[in-house]
Amino acid sequence: MHHKLNDPSELITPCLLVYPDRVRNNIQECIRIAGGPDRLRPHVKTHKCRQIVELELEMGITRHKCATLAEAEMLAEAGAKDVFIAYPQVGPAINRLLTILAKYTKTEFCVAIESVANATQIDSRLGEVRKNLDVLVDVDIGMHRTGVPVERALDVCRAVAAAKQLRFRGLHAYDGHNHLPKLVDRQDSVRGITTHLSSLTERLSASGLECATIVCGGTPTFPVFAQVEIADVSIELSPGTCILNDFGYSDAYRDMNGFEYAAILMTRVVSKQHSGHVTLDLGHKAVAGDPPAGRRCHFLDIDAVEGKQNEEHLVIQTPAAERLELGDVLYVVPTHICPTVALHSEMQVVKSGQVAGSWPVAARHRIYR
Amino acid sequence: MHHKLNDPSELITPCLLVYPDRVRNNIQECIRIAGGPDRLRPHVKTHKCRQIVELELEMGITRHKCATLAEAEMLAEAGAKDVFIAYPQVGPAINRLLTILAKYTKTEFCVAIESVANATQIDSRLGEVRKNLDVLVDVDIGMHRTGVPVERALDVCRAVAAAKQLRFRGLHAYDGHNHLPKLVDRQDSVRGITTHLSSLTERLSASGLECATIVCGGTPTFPVFAQVEIADVSIELSPGTCILNDFGYSDAYRDMNGFEYAAILMTRVVSKQHSGHVTLDLGHKAVAGDPPAGRRCHFLDIDAVEGKQNEEHLVIQTPAAERLELGDVLYVVPTHICPTVALHSEMQVVKSGQVAGSWPVAARHRIYR
């Protein structure tokens, strides 16, 4: 399948194109790797898009993971039945969480909690909406970002289990630090993590706490966690990036070659003044700026080296410069798709080389409207 | 004036606070440095906010500069009378430009053009809306991003002057490459640029072309260009960042110490598990990721070193960690405010320590609605 539009002349750039057939392929590939849709809990943060959630639902995925409350709300509105909010809820976010629990009664929510203090805070508020709330205790398995260290996790699990309206369901164990390019090294790392998690679930069991579920494995490691077995525990896999896929992940993890680029930036030549160089309308207000400057874009149809990038400009050095004219269109895979999507209010939907409507990036606002 | 909210307990984080008194101070400081409001043409890309445009209009600023067509449209809707679109318009952007010219009849627009080809393209379309259009020829004075090199500028100026509906008004000469921290070095650089520009205006004059205006000087150099005189030319200054101000600019340009931080991020502690560290809800989806990782945030009330940052998390190392609790609020000046603002749908307006409404970041969408 080709990424180029048959007629790009009407579409103002920079813009983000999305290819539903490729999204479907990527969801299917996740299902294949996981061994079935019921083992998946994909992360919505990559696309923040209701229409992609609907594709996931159509294809049999029943569980979802998110970071922001806007994402949680969008998932509920899309008809998701089981939403895990994998982010600590503190301060007024707890108020909004309660509003969401009360509003979306057809969706079961579950939250990550990593401290006794936060368990108590949230539990003490649940009476206001007369709800119970499932909890996965967030354990730090090496990322040192959020999560209680494994050796102190038992106390938090006990506090959750002892709380009035919280229900201890299991663990969230995100290994975002595990970005080793070689599959064998990721497998080694996951073996170490699994040993810790198994030991923790045994200690939980000895304390009378059943760990029904562990949510683990982002895009780089979910194929590895798909092979993990821990007695009496359901392993749920939460890939994110690969639903759209990007250059950073596909370049780093060559073993994951069944995913296609499902979201591609379209840009135009806006200046051509120097031999071997052109300037594009692809600044870091349109493509994620978190990869280092010079490594934010992958060009699909030309060889190019990124030069100066500002908010609305990208200068490239390319052997194609001589033949490129003002207004010519280029297609670019971002190095990091997740924050790139969040820079766009909508994605242009491409079917058979034609633009067929647009999908709003609905949850890019922090407060869902 | 203090930046802290009297009661931050209701505001969900991360969010962007804006302080109208400080915005007014910064506009006033621009006017003072420029020597009067009529010498200013501030760039709207920093804030993309109609309410700030209205403040500028109230304070006597009549000219505005923008990059995107959404910004141009927002300026017109705010009542701006004179809007310079400093970005090359190619392909379907020309269609949209025509729509805007036809729709906002109370606003005079002016565009940057840097090639004979583009002059011809745009001129040939203006008949459709029966409009004339002022042009500033964009000259490259060292940034090598857009703009015709000075030595080739005469041809473009002639083509504009010879076009049917284009009106040659002067030059756009943006020196974004001139980011030397020492004022004396920026002055040296501007002296060199001025020599080139003077020589060009003389050649233009000799060709019978009057260069009425040169728009030049972004935030770092507009105080220097404010002192420049070129015979028979009106020098218009186009600062951007300093209207809100940020850590990157205030740290780099110590001579510009009359500007206040007028937009500040509010964040909360969401995790506290390791001695000396806390994790904040301030990922690079809420603060601009274009500065290198580790240098994206300036903390106002604590000493802190940035560690791992992902989309929704920032780990910091801080001596304040022991006293900080889950949910505690911190205030952060972004290193780069312009792309930070574009990550937020709105700014919370702070007056006397209270939230008094919100200002939409109206032009963050590429197509203005």
C-alpha cells in the first residue's frame, strides 16, 4: 500500500495523515503477537483518537489503558467497558475522577495506586459517588519514575485490600526503561523482572491477597511478556506506539517488523534558495521536538539530513533539492509519533489515496470536552 | 508581584497560568525599548491568544506579525488593522489566504515573498478576490532558513513591484541566528546587517523602488535595531517571546531584565518514592520538548535538577524532596514558552492570586475555527 495522496493539492500543510487499513493491520499484529485480543490492553496515549478506539473495539479488544483523565473520558464515550488509568491521581484530579466514575456508569474503571497515602486519599472520597474502584498497584520494576519499589509493594497492596471501597486487582509493572535494541537483551531484562514479579505474587498470595492481573509490557517488550507465565495471574499487555508506529521504534526494534507506518506527516517545500537545501513547513510545532534536533523526521521518498528546525520551519539538505519545487509535497514519518499526534487537532483519513474525512485528536485537551 | 495562587487546590495540573499585569508590563517594556508603540510589530506566535492581542491594541500597538494563517485570522478577528504574514504561502495555503483577504475587509494584510516564482503565483490569484496585497520581500541576512540572499534581492523586489496586484512595501529581515548572549556582540552583528540593508535600500532607490519599511529584530535584537537608522526607511521591530518571556531568553540575554515571567506552568508532585527525588506531572506534552532534555524547566521556588522526562512525567532531584508531599504544587518557567503555549488549549488567568477565567490559545489549531 502506498502512502502518497493521489491529489495532494488541496490539503494545507503541515498535516497528519492516518491510514485506517494500516491501523487495522497494526492492531491485528498486536493481537497476533499477544495470542489473542483478550490479552491486550493497548495504551490510548499514542493516538488520543476515538475512531481508533472504535477500531480496537470492533477487532475484539475489550481493555484499554490511558494516562490522562481526558483519555479515560474519551475511551468511555467511545464505548470502552474496561479502562485502566495508569497515572497517579492526586489533588483536584481526584475530584474529576469521581465525576467520571459517576458519569460513565457503563464503563468499569481501574486506577494505579503506588502509596498507602494515595490509597487512603482516594478511598476516603469514593463514598461521595457510592462506587467501588478496582486498583492495580503500580510497582517500580526499574524505571524509577512512578511506582512503589517491589520490596515495599506488599504494604501498598495490603492498604488497598483493606480499604473500604478499593478493590485490589493486581499490579501495574511498566518497564519503559527496557529499550535495548536486541530482542535477546530485552528477553534477559524481562526474565529478571518476571523473577521479581513472581516472587511478589507469591508473597501476596501468602498474605491472602490474590493478584489476578499484571498489566505490563509497552511496545518494545510486549512480545516478550506475551511469553511470560506466572501461576494464577492473567498477564495483560499494553503496547502503545505500534498502533500507529513511528521511525524511532521501528528503527530501534528491528524484530517488530510487522507494523506499518499508519500516521505520516505531509509537508511542503516553502523555500528553495541554496543549492542542495530546501526549507519545509515542518517545524517542531508540527512534529515532536523531544527527540534531539536533527533526528526528528524520517523521509519516505528522498534522502535528507535535517538541519535547522524552528517552530514552523525545517531546513533539510537533500540530493533531491534540485528537482524539488516550491509547494512540492513530501511525506515524513516522525521519530516519535505520540507527542506528534498531540500537536494536531485532527488527522486526515486516507483511503485508497484519497482524503476521506478527518479524525479529531479528541483527547489532546487535558480537560475533555 | 507573586506568582503563587492563594488557593491552588481546585486547579487540575499540569496547566499554564497567565498574569495579565505582567503581560501589560512586558508590552509596556517593548514600547519603552522601541521608543513608541508605532515602531512595534510584535509576533503573535508566542501566545496565539486573542486576549493578549487585545491588550496590545489597547496599549497603542497597531501592527502585528504572525507565522500561520490561523494566527492571521485570529488577529483579524481581534480587530487588528495591519497584519504581516511573515511566512511563505505556497500551494493550497494561497487559497486560504485569498479566503482570509476576502473575509476580513477591515484588516490590511501584508505577506512575505522571497522568490519571483512565488510573487507570480500569488499575484496571478489576487484577481479572484479583486484585492491588492502589500508585500515585504523576505531577505536572508544570515539565518539561511527562508529569504532571498541580499545580493539577489533586487530581482524579487522588482518582480513584486512589476506585478499587477502586489504592492512592494519593503523588506523583512529576520535575524534569528543572532543569539549572542553579550549585548555588545549582538550590536556588532546588527551593525553588519544594517550595512547590507542600507546598501540594498540604496540599490532599490536607484532602481526607482521605494523601501518604505523594514521589519526586523526578534526578541534578542529588537533593542539594538531600535537604535538603527536607515534614510527614508521606517524600521519596525518584531519581538515575540518577551511578551510572555521565558527562562531560555531571560537567561541568555541578561541585558533584557525589564521583562517578567508572564506565563508559568503549575505542576504537582505525583510520586515520591526515592530520597531526594520526586516525580511531577510535567511531561513534554505540557512543556516544550525542543530544548535538550534536562534543560526544559526552571523552578521558581526550589532548587531542582531535571532527570527523566516522558510524555506525562518529569522526575526531579531536589533538596526540597523531603518536605514535598503528594499533590504539592510547584511553579515552573519553561525554557521555551512559544511551543509550550501551543501545547495547552487555554491559559488560566491569574489576578491577585486568584484564577479569574481562562484565555483560549485560539490559534493553536492550524485551521482557525
